[in-house]
Amino acid sequence: MAKHTRWAVVGAGIIGAAVAREIQGRHDSADVTLFEKEDHPAAHQTGHNSGVVHAGLYYEPGSLKATLCRRGVDLIRDFANEHNVAFDECGKVVVATDETEVERLHAIHNRALANGVPDIAMLDRDGLRDIEPNAEGLAALHSPHTAIIDYRGLTDALVADFRVHGGRVRFSTPVKTIDRRGGPTGDTAIVRTPVDAQEFDRVTVCAGLQSDRLAARSGQNRTPTVVPFFGQYFILDEEYSSAVNGLIYPVPDPKYPFLGVHVTRRIDGGLMIGPNAFLSFSREGYRGLGLNIPDSLAVAADSGFWRFAAGNMATAARELPGVLSIEKFVAEAARYVPDLAGADGYRATRGIRAQAMNRDGTLVDDFVIDRAGAAMFVRNAPSPGATSALAIAEHLVAIIDGRR
């Protein structure tokens, strides 16, 4: 790249922070600015997730999800160790409770093998109890290297490393548009904020829950649109903290688009169950009703959402009891960890997933990256987006550099 190339990254969640750091580390002469509309990093999806570092069990072999997840695990573990970020390779079991789920479990096992997930093993009932004495099931898939991490701490460390090496961060600075400008030596892009406009040679947009809106305001396609789904977590009382050794997940049901309630160890030593998945009436409302009128009207005006809703009434019926009743929520987890039956605790701050959706109502499953002149827009980075963040950063910068 030419000397003094001006770069901008929009969004200081984990992916944006990783991209800014990757640019700064790969291009010594780069002048990089990271824009963030909040006054601190990891304010939205990154700071409101389960903290799981996924191993890559479920993803279609050969997809970006599968490839970048596996690479991301190594990168995130090494960075965490080097920068003293809390990381615990506690392991995970996916538990089958009937014969139909056992068949699905074998399919997941085959995918995990194809994805190169290390040391995975099928367990019978006794093998499951050896790993998780309080779990109940006919069979299980064990992923010993699935981990948990402090994603907020990780993002703070990424931003700090970026700044130490000369990067510039502009907090409390929302970006309104990215305008394309053509010139005799190639395209540039104008980043417009409420207070100024700056020209950059390259811009990468990692706007998460606002990704579709910023893309549309910048003249890009309005689809895929983001439809927000909230996930509630329930943190159990301290007496239940030793009920499990690692993470315990149900076998996903292909009739439903989300994984279902699972039991997750927290990096602080606590135990939580969740999340459920239900339509959110706000993209950034993490407490109470979380009602935002413009966000709600945007969903109501989205024809793709209504097509999705028409085909997923069973999903809503399955998820609603857990939204309304903590007891139902706990009972779902107790199906495969009976000792949790009747457990008490409290609701954690909910997470909100930026789920990209097509016009026909189908959910966008893989990562989506659009290019427009000097700008690149990350339009969809669902789970395992956080796990894959450092690998996504490598991938994006390689595309920009023409290495992919």
C-alpha cells in the first residue's frame, strides 16, 4: 500500500476493534481512525453475549463461518494469553435426550470432523456422566476445547493495542454516511459525522445492529435488513455454580432457527442459562420492555419479517413461555440437567442479535461482506462472529490488499 494511506473503521465492537488493529499491524505507514458512536468499546452485541468461544461444531464445511471460526479460535486464545484476558477452556457437551436427537448428534459430529474441530468425541450415557455427572441424556458430543472468555476485556485489550501502535479512536462519534468519491488515482470515501467530514483511502464498516441502516444511508442495498432478536439470560444463585463443569447444550432442532436454551459457565465463575430468542422491539434496548418506536415500525414495515413470521409460528410458541416465565425457562434447562429444576436466580441484561434477513424471509446464515469502491460493509456477522473476530479481520484486510 502507498505511504500514509488513510484508513477508517466504523464500529468498536470486537470485529471493528480487531480490524483496526489488523490494519495498524500489517501496514506500518497506515493512518487509522476507529469511529464509535458510544463512549466505550463493546457497547452492544460484543458486551451482551454468552462469552462462549465456539469450536466450530455446527457450521457448513467450507463456509466462511466454519473457516473463520476455526482460525479465530487459535487467534483469540493466543491474544488472550498474551494480554492477560480471562480465558477458560472449560469444554462443552451437546446432549441428546431421545433417539431422534441421537441421529442429529451424529450429523453434528460429522460436520465437526469436516471442520477440523480437535479432539471431539461421541459419548454414551456413562461417558456423558464422566464429563458432566449432573447431566442426563442418551448420548452426547464432547468438545473439550470449547471455551469461555471475557469479550469486553478482550475488546478493551484490542483497542488498547491498536492505540499503543499509533491508532486513533473517536468515541461518542456516530457516523451518518459513507460517501463514495471518485478521483484520477482511484476511489476514496468521505466519512460524515455530526461534527465533520473526513476523506479516507479505505473504509471498513463494522456497524453490527446498525449495519443495514448505515449501508442504506450510504447508497448501498437496503437488504439484507437487520431484524433484532433479543436473548434473555438467567443467572443462577451461587449455590448452583458447581452444578456443571463446562457448557451443556441441547441438540438443535432443524424446525427452529435458533439453538435453544443452554447451560453456560461464566468467566466470573457463575452459571447461567439461556438465551431464548424472541423478536426485540428495539435494536439497543437491553432492559425492561426495550420499546423503541422507530425500531418497531421498521420491523413492521419489513415484508421479509412477515414472511419469516408466517413460517415460524411454532418457533414463537416455543420461545414465548420462557420470555414470560422464569420457571419455564429453568424447566427447559432442567430437561438435560435435572439438578437445576426449581433453581432460582435473576435475569441478566439481555443480548440483542443483529439477525440479517432476506426479502423472502429467510435468515442469512453465513457472513456477508459487500464492497463499494473504497468502502467495505460487513452486513452480517452472526455467531460465531465474536469467536471469529480476529480471523474476520485478517480476511477483510487480505481482501482489501488484494490477497484474496
